[in-house]
Amino acid sequence: MPEASDEKITLIPDVLIIGGGNAALCAALAARETGASVLLLEASPRAWRGGNTQHTRNLRCMHDAPQDVLIGSYPEEAYWQDLLGVTEGHTDERLARLVIRASSTFRPWMHKHGVRFQPPLSGALQVAKTNAFFLGGGKALINAYYRSAEAMGIQIRYDMPVDALELKDGHFVAALCGGQRIAARACVLAAGGFESNRQWLREVYGQDAHGEWPADNFLIRGTRFNQGVLLKFMINAGADTVGNASQSHCVAIDARAPRYDGGIASRIDCISLGVVLNRKAERFGDEGEDFWPKRYALWGRLVAQQPGQLGYAVIDAKPLGKFIPSMFPGTQAASLAGLAHALDLPEASFLHTLNAYNAACRPGTFDHTTLDDCHTEGLLPPKTHWALPIDTPPFFGYTLRPGITFTYLGLKVDPTAAVHFGGQPSDNLFAAGEMMAGNILGLGYAAGIGLSIGTAFGRIAGTQAARQRPGGDHAH
Ligand SMILES: Cc1cc2nc3c(=O)[nH]c(=O)nc-3n(C[C@H](O)[C@H](O)[C@H](O)COP(=O)(O)OP(=O)(O)OC[C@H]3O[C@@H](n4cnc5c(N)ncnc54)[C@H](O)[C@@H]3O)c2cc1C
């Protein structure tokens, strides 16, 4: 069985890949395509393979004319402007443009490795201009890549969390995993961020004024295996980094989601159509400030600052049908007092907040598809759009918690995906995916960019690593 991990690894592969998500598999496949022998080490058991990539749905692709599942056009400049907008300039233009151009070549290559795309769904045509959706989602993407990797003779080992590397002056020598020492001619690090490492998150988010450790209550939307062990190892080994540990993509999600791997099904999409309260039944943000995804990524942080790291989104019957329904039904009540009781919130404060909000709503023309003119007056914090009184039963409440998607801290790389030490590129150690995404996505997010970065740099890293093998054009 290729996945038997208790078997000692004796042969020295040309290329060692550490990680088992999109970036790792793209690197492994690209390296193998050049003829290199490849060994891939995935920390998780086989059933949980694929990291955060399992939870994905689409990738962002540049194209100048309609192509297979993509409609219209999405030229390089439009993609670049979108990236510049979401990152507020925290991006390396040279690396970003490299990803953007490469994204026009992804789909035929992915198709060759068994990935299938689905035609745009009606109602999602805006996204169909920029993003290609996988048939079967990220899980199918991952399964296709693993199947292709096995068929091509890539060695895969599960349950292999690498603890450390043996490096010599920035040169990769071996990986250390449990009691094993695994040497290779070159190595690609594709082991994701550190979002699942509670201790590291605790260090970053600290203790709040209430004596709580907010990070203890964060839900991790993806895999539990992204512990950042190698990221920390590399930082301690003197590798150059990008971004800072305090940045993460953090959204407000359904508090009923599991602690790990809740994925996109835990989304709560009605925040802008109602109000959000904390445990004291007080509002703490402008729910109508902007559209998703801008507001989406804002609310995780806002909820994280509240006592108990809890928020409560409250709507009445009017917005029903105007947002993506939640996986589990909300808490329902026939009156506002009944909803306060059902959510276990202080009734007097709840009614005071709702009455003050309702009284502050000014008449306007409600339109949830534009930044409409329905706003509050004389209320703090204000609600600047989509402010309609919450007065039509039944009423619904959704308890929210912060949900971390990924962290931004990563390793600095150059266009060859080489890891740098003191400004000098390593000759045989490369990084791809979330481990270096911060070079391009230093802040913010736009749907489908994570996988574009991982696919582009995974293929580059794999190809570069393969050049170190005997007969490769960088062989010593
Ligand atoms: C819910 C959710 C939805 C998302 N949707 C999208 C989307 O639709 N489109 C998009 O572009 N992006 C999306 N993203 C972001 C996307 O998941 C990431 O950008 C992308 O998957 C990163 O790929 P990766 O290979 O770098 O990391 P991952 O896919 O997370 O893989 C990391 C791998 O490294 C392994 N690993 C970790 N530590 C070690 C170790 N020490 N030794 C060995 N192996 C190790 C893990 O087990 C895992 O297999 C989403 C993220 C989440 C959480």
C-alpha cells in the first residue's frame, strides 16, 4: 500500500514534498512530470488528507475571452486591480502578476490530472466571470490529484507530521519526522499556515480585559493539522518572512459549527439584514457598512472582541429569502421578548437596543443588492445601509463565533519559489501555498485567490525542486 506510514523510508527521493493540500500536490505532480522521483509526507491520516483545500470550491482565473466554464473576460489588469484593492497594496506586484498570468493555464493542466469543473449556476453569473468551480468541490479536487499522483508513481505517506528540518547554510539536507530522518535532493514546504495551533493563536490574541483568552473560543474553519510547526521552525532557523502573525482571515460563523473543519457550511449570511448584539444585548458595529465579503471578514474580529467571543445576529421575517439560508435553522420566536429569552440574553437590554434601533431607522428604498439609502439617524453605532425596523414576526436569532480561515504570516520567496535566508535564496528549499501566500496576499481576501497562488507556486516549486536531481539542469 502506498500509504503505509510505518514502513521505513530508505530510498532518497529527488524531491520531498511536505504537506498534502493543493500546493503540495501541484508541486508533487509538476516535479514528477519532469521525471523526478517524489515522496509526499502528509501529516493527517488518509481520511483527512487535503488540508484546507478539502473545503474549497473555486479558483480565480484570468482569461481574455469566454472559455469552458468561464463567461465574459477577466483580463490581467482587472485581476491585478482586484488584488490591489483587497490587499490595500500589501502585495508584491512581480509575484502577483506571475500568479495571475499562470492562472490562465491552470484548467487544462488540472483537467489532465482528473479535475472537473462545473458550468456556472444561474444566479452566480457574476462569479462565473472570475472563478471556475470544481465539480464535487475541493474534496473532489484533492481526490483527483491524489489519484493522479499515485498513478504517476509518486510515493505518498500519511500520518507523517514533519517536526523539523536538517539544514546546512540554507541548504536542505533532510526532514525529521517522529524517529525518522528523510533525506532528499530538494524539498518543497507546503504545510499551510498556523491557524490550528491554539497555543500560537493564544500568544497572538492574548488575554482580554475580561481575563479570557479569546483564541480558546475561535472555531477553525479548516483542518486541525495546520499547526505551523514548520513555519515556526523556519522562522527560528533564520528564514526571511512576510506578513505578521497577528493577521488572519477571521469571519463570524455559526457558533454551532465544530471546532475544526466546519467549512463553508457554517456561514451565517444575514448579518447586514438585521442587527448584531453581544452577550449584554448591545450592538457593537455597523451591520450595514458594506457588502460581503468586506463585512464578512470584518465581523470575525468584532465578535472576537466581545465578552465570551459571542455575537447574536437578529432578523425579522422581512429579509427571509434574501440571503443564503444557514445550514441549521436559527432560533425562532413570535416576539422580541421571546427571542431574547430563547437566546438567553437579558430581556430589558435586548428590548431597549431593538426599540432604539427601530426608532432610528429612516424610511428609504430598501435594496439589498445595492448600498441603499435605508439608514439610521442618531444611533451609535449607526447602521448605514439596509436598516429596516425589526418588527415583523417571526423573529430569528443566530449565535455567532469567530471562525479563522487562514493566517497570513509566511516565508519570503522569489519568482522561483526559493525560500530566503538573510536575503539569499536557498538552492534546494522551496515553499508554496499558504506557507508563502502572504507575499501576494498580505491583507484581505478575494474568493479563489488562495488556490491560484498555491497552484501557480506549487507548480513552480515542484519544477524548480526537480532541477536539483542528477541530470536535472541545476544538479551539482
Ligand atoms: C472553509 C474554507 C473555504 C475556502 N474556500 C476557498 C476557495 O473556494 N477558493 C480558494 O482559492 N481558497 C479557499 N480557501 C483558502 C484555501 O483553502 C487555501 O488558500 C489553500 O487550500 C491553501 O492550500 P495549501 O496547500 O497551502 O494548504 P492546505 O490545503 O491547508 O494544506 C496544508 C497541508 O499540510 C499538511 N501539514 C501541515 N503541517 C504539516 C507537517 N508538519 N508535516 C506534514 N504535513 C503537514 C496538512 O495536513 C495539509 O495537508 C478556503 C479556506 C477555508 C478554510
